[in-house]
Amino acid sequence: MIKKFVDIFLFLLFFLLAGRVFSQVITTSTYKGEIIEIEWDKNAEIIDHPVYGVIVLSKDRWKNWVFRSLVIIMIYLSMISVVLAIGKTSELGFAVSYILSGALFSISIWLGLSGWMLMRLNSYSYGWSFVGVSVLMFIGSYLSLLKIKNYDISYVKIREELKKINEMKNATIEDKRLVAINGDAGEWEEEDIITL
């Protein structure tokens, strides 16, 4: 028991000492050099923030968001082609299809947020167009989910019917009168018309 307390005490001591060793030492100093002047391009937006200081932003940030939106659309198109091409003949195929259709919904929401960001950057035409494409993507995701669900329902019905048929086959006892006979000559000699 005492050994456990000693181990815990040593661990805490080590932990506290290690925290002091790796702690940051903050020193303040003032810059006494010359003032640097930078001439910015006409596409730069300079904001003098009272807390964060001078912030320089590019007025062409919307181009990055357009590129991101186009990449999102390409990812969506590749994923929806995979979802529609996956075989729907096993439970694993259905599970993968459902997971990817959920990812399609999130990608369509992501494109909507990119369009919203474009509108915040005063690029309304691109923003509204990508929001519209996002709505179409959401509808496409929903339709693909319905298609997967219809395949799943029909697959379950077929599987249940096969189970019923197998249960009936195993449960029924065949009538001996209906058993197939060989039909070779000589089995019923008194009734045979062919004699050997």
C-alpha cells in the first residue's frame, strides 16, 4: 500500500516538474528598428483591427471558394456513381450504399455552405449558383437513397420468400404414393406387358 502511495507521489512530482521545465517564458520587448512600408496591390484589403492589429486580406478570396466548390462537385459526382454502381445483392453492399448516401448528403450540405461563403464575400452570382447546385445535389442524394431503399425492400422480400420455401421443403413429409418410381421392366411382373 505504501509502495502505491510512493509511486503516485513520484509520478505527481515528476509531472509537476516536467510541466515547469517545458513551460513558456514570456518576455516582452519593443521593436526599435525602422518602420517598414509595404505597397500592396489593388486587390488587397487592409483592415486595422483594434484587437488583432493590421489584417491584410485578398479581394480575390472568392476564387478559392469557387475552386473548392468545383472540387466538391467532382467528389459528389464520383461518389454518386459509386453508390449507383455498387451491387445490391448482399447486406454488405446495402451497408456501403447507405453509408455513402449519408456522405452524399453531407457533401451537398458542404457545397451549400461554400455557396453561402461566396455570398459573404460579395460574389452573389457564384454563391447563388452553387447553392442551387447544392439543392439539386441534395435531391439527387435523396433519390439515390430511395432507390437503395427499394432495392433493399425487394431483396428482403426475396430472402424471406426463399426462407419460407426452404422451411416448407424441410417441414413437409412427402407422401409415399407420390415418390418417383424407377419404372424398370420386371418390377411388377404380373402387370408388365413386356417380358424378357
